[in-house]
Amino acid sequence: MKLFVFATLLGLTQGFVTPSTSMTSKSLTKLSVEEAPVSTGFDNFCIENVGGVKIDPEYARRYRRTVYTHDDWKKHRQQDRFLIYMGSLFSSGVYQNMKSEVFFVTSFAAIVCVWNALVTGPTGIDGTQMDPIIGGGILPAAGLPLNPFTLSGSSLALLLTFRVNTSYKRWDEARKNWGMNINHTRDLVRMANTFYDTGIPDFDPQTRQETLNYVALCTWSFVRAMKRHLSPEEEDEQAFRIEIMEKLPGEQAQKIIDAAHRPNRALQDLSYAIEQVPMHFVRRNQVQEALTIFEDNLGSSERLLTSPVPLFYTRHLSRFITIWLALLPLAIYDPFKGSWNHIAMVPAMFFLSIFFFGVEELATQLEEPFTILPMQGFCDKIYNWCFEIMSWQPGDGGRMPKPVKPQHKYFVAVPAPQEFYQQY
């Protein structure tokens, strides 16, 4: 049993790193990191109800789109965090999803206590042993040896460890995909802004700004279409249509909405927008290559969304842990003989079932990562930052440096220092 607990704890990983919500003073759209009307920081784990209304487990996933600030990290490290977490034990959304399983195991443990007390004779309040109430001492007490659970515990620990680690890796990969989107959208608009050829004969500053703004808009439309592509239709379809129609030209917005694969259509529009930017063909190819990264992130995210952990593995683990916990009261009945009629086994099984079912529930919650990632907040950040970068002009932060013709040191005669000639 000790080996089982140790192996389970050893295999579990933590380290949920989430983005900041900070905005610059030039933000062009309001950051909407969460659709749910509660905190997305440290104190978002008490989600049993809002305004007295019970929350559906699927809707509760919106409350887990965590975005930390410095204040949240301070709370996260505070010394009384364990007391805070324990105080929210019964209001936690994770534990709310396990009520049926926990009730079943706890009820079976209570039945075992009652049955054994009836067939072997209960212990009175004063500690005296009474005669059997049913069976006349013929019916056997319910019990199992502990050895099978000790031997199988390590196998269950390995299954749970693999399940949680695999689910966390899926969440981590999804978060990294969006991190790559954030990084490369900024990089793409930076290159477009910098590489814009201002030396063309018909250069017009207003045309330049309009072209670059269109690139920024197409960049945002791709990530917004990707967010919709990875979100449930009932949650995001209406908001997506409204936002796209408000920010994009009407015809372009409608073509994205009507497309069978909206992110692909938005990415194609972005590719066309880059082609409209006057720049050297080598630089244009460099910018176009950045779009491949977006396509890779999209493909990786689609793989995570459509391919769960093999179902036979998940189902086997669920059956294993349910049967293992349900039969465990039969094996640990005798060690609780120090309590009145072994009654302490009931709360013990209650907490054991919470903790072990909780491990499997954590893996299930992490397995599909997109409905617990603040993707709307990511899209809003990208919109703000892309347009801010496009608003920067060459030399607007100071004097432009004097153009210097590039010279290679091996092709230019460099006179020797005066000290060299003085030696001869």
C-alpha cells in the first residue's frame, strides 16, 4: 500500500505556467480572457455555484482557463494555501464530478461494517460484545486478504501515473502551440513592418499603413478562426461570427464564415496579404515560411482534439480503480478494529476514494485541453500587439542612423596604424 501511494505521488507532475494578462496603453481591444463571470486567477477553484445556481460540469471548465498575474503568484505561494485548499474541498469542481463514485464506495464500506456487525455481533456503547443478530453465528463475515491489493497496487500506480502524465503532456503541447502562435504572429508583423520597401517609386505612407494594418488583421483572423475551430460550437459560434464581421471587411468575413475549414481560409488570406507588401522576394519568402509554423500548430492542435488517449486504456483504468476501491473495505476491515464496530473505515474510504478517483479525474480534465485554455485571451493579446507593432514607424523612437554602405573587411584596404610605420 505504501509503495502504491509513493509511486502515484512520484509520477504526478505539476507546473502549469500560464500567460500574463498585461496590456499596453495602446491596446485596441479589450482583453477577454474568460467567458465565465468569475476570477481566472488564484481563487477560481470554488465553482460549486454562482448566485445560488448550480453549475454544469462542462460549463465549469470555463472557470479553469487560468491566467495568472503577479498578485496571483503571491497568493499561490502563501503559507496558508493548504488551509485554503482544504476549505474548498467540497466546493471544488473536480470533486463535484466524482460524487457518484465516492458515494458508491463509501456506501459499500458502510454496508460491510453493518453486515459484519450483524453476523458477528455488534459492540455495545459500553464496549461489551453482543451476540450475532442474524445467522446465529453461521453466516460468514465479509472480508478479503490484503495481499491481492498490495500486489496489484503497484500496477494501479503505474497506470494512474501514465494516465496523468500523458494527459498533462497533451495540455502542455496545446499551450505551447498557442505560445508559438503568439510569438510568431508578433514576429510576422514585425518582419512585415521592417521589410516594407519604402524606396518604391509610388511610395505613399498612408498606403503603407493600410497595407500593414491589413496584414495585422489577417494575422488576427487566423488565430481567431483557429480558436473557433477548437472550441465547442454552442460556446463560440455566435461570438465568432459577430467578432469576424465587426473587424474584417464584409466579403472576406463572410468567406471565412462559409469556409468548410475556416483556419485554412484565414491562413490563405494572410498569405495573400503578405504578397501585397512590397519587399524583396527573399524577404517575402522568409515571411511566408513563418506561415508554415501556423499550419503546424493548427495540425498539432487538431490531432489533440480528435485523438484521445486510447479508449481501451481509459476504460480499463476506470474499471480497475473502481473495482479496486470498491473491494478495498473488505481487506482493511480488520485494521480498524480499534474503532467502535470498525466505523472509522467509512470516513477512511470516503477520503481514499476522493483522492484516488481525483487522480483519474484530473487526467480526464486535462486530456482535452482547449476548453480549459484561455484562447480568447490569447486572440485578444495577438490583436492588440499586432496592431501596436504595425503602428511603429521607422525612426519614430529617435534619429534614423545614417545609411552606411556595407563593406567587408577583406575587400577594403585598411591603413595600418601610425605606430606600425614608426617601427621601421
